[in-house]
Amino acid sequence: MNQTVFKNADASPVAIDVSFIIVSWNAKDYLLECLRSLTQTEKGYVGEIIVVDNASADGSAQAVQAAFPKVRVMQNEKNVGFARANNAGIQLAQGRYICLVNSDVEVFDGCVASLLQEMDAQPTLGMIGPKLLERDGRTQISCWGFPGLWNMFCCALYLDRLFPKVGLFNGYQMRHRQEDEAQDVDILGGAFWLARREAVQKVGGLDEGFFMYGEDMDWCKRFWQEGWRIRFHPSACAIHYGGASSANAPMRFYIEMQRANLQYWRKHHSRMAWVAIYLIYCLHHLVRIVTHFGAMLVRASRRAEHRFKVQRSLACLAWLFGSRSALSATR
């Protein structure tokens, strides 16, 4: 798998504090709102913004150039994926810190400044992320433990949801953690990362073998392997609306997520562990087909939602069982 390693072209101090890199695919409205929030909250530090457009058909690149002339726009001729697009942006970045932000994130005033202050105070931190909120203000899960056979088995059987405060069953989604407690974590979700340039140079860029999803687990794994800490910093907040790009083809992206998870296991675990997680994912979808089909029968007001979830798990199972048409049929 290709992994780009970034080297300093110039050893002199960099005048820019933070380089924001935003990868976007057909998410113009979200992207413009994200840029508005970044440009309005830039206080106390010097920043640059790089937008990498993955061949959007909605005029995203042109809209950004018109509304934000200071933003640097890279427009790809085709969708090269999340990892490769971010790596292209990182190669252009000049900041002491590199901030990868999803196009569907709205940054609150003081968020970036708080993250920068924490990073400057703790030189062993390689990456930090804020608390992410849903559009209605509820806290969104934005950090995880590394996936393992036991914690993924607990997720498959809903044990983490049935016993959200029990750490034994919540090693992956960490539902038992204190939402307002700063702490080192295994994985920060890829919606909002602030990474130290020195760490990125040592760890390398995102693994371009991951097209979309999975690269967040992999990158965080490699940060820890290289001795860099990763921290959740809830004093800083942002809204992550979620699904800006995946909403364009939701079924396809669930299958891509499944593919990426198995790819991560193949890269970081033994073949026996890969076979075990494959079976756990099959169990995961079988359990959801049964439960959501049952919910369709008794919850008429949410029947469409449960029907979609049944169809989603059926599509993922078809892909897992080797149906070559499963992915092409969702594009």
C-alpha cells in the first residue's frame, strides 16, 4: 500500500501556525458553511486553507473560488478518495500544524485556538481532536478504542448499547467514557484532526490503499506505533453534520466502510484474526436484519427507517458472501 512520507523542504521556521485541509465531494453547501466558520473564527493564530475537490459535479470548486478568493483550491479530475486527496493537500501545507477537516464540519469560535494551545503545551502529542456535536446539540461519538475481537463481538450483539456504562462491553465505542473529560484515546474520528507536522513527517501520510473509511483507524494506529500520543480535547467543540458526501450514495458507502474495516484487519492482524472478524461482521448484519425487520412490524411510524437498515445489512451481507454485483448495484 502506498504511504506518502513528507519531508521538510526548508528547515527554517514556518510562519503559518495551522494549515486547514478540506476534502470535498459534491457537498457545496456544507463546504461553504465550513469555510465561513473557519474564516470567522481565525483569531490569535495564522492559518491557511486548502480545499481539495474530488471531481464534484455541483460547482463546489467554482463556488469556493468566488466566495473565498484567499482559499487555495485543488480540483481533481476524478474522485481519488479521501486519503489520496488529503495527502495532496498535506504536501502543499506550510503550517506548524496540519488540520484535516471534513467539509460537513462547522467550527466554533475558539475551537482551533484551544487545540493549538494544548498541542503547544504537550510536545509528545501527535494528534488532537475536539468534542463533536450533532446538529441538535447532542454529543457525537468522536473517539474510539482500537477494534478487537471482543469489543466488535459486543457491538454485533448490541451489548454496548444495552449496557452503555459498562466498560467491559464498550471497549470500541467507549460509551462509558466521560464526555467532558480530556483524555488520551486510541482513535480519533477523521472528521476533525489537528496533527503536529513533525509527527506527520515521521508517521507518513494517510494510507492511500484505503479509498474511504478505515484510514482514520490506520493513521491513529501508526501514530501510536511511532510513539505519538493522541488526545481527545472536549473543551474545544465543533458540529459534525455527517454524511455530506456519503448521502450521495448511502448504500455504496456502507459497503465501502465494510471493505475498509476488513482491509484494516488484514493489514494489522493475523489471518486467523481476519477470519474471526469476518464472521463477527456476518453476525453483526444478521442480528440487525432480524431486529430491524421485527421493528418494521411494530413501529409503523419509523417503518421506512428500519426498512433501509434491513436493506443496508442485506447489501453488506451480499458483499461479504462474495456477490460481485453488490457494490456495482449501489453506485
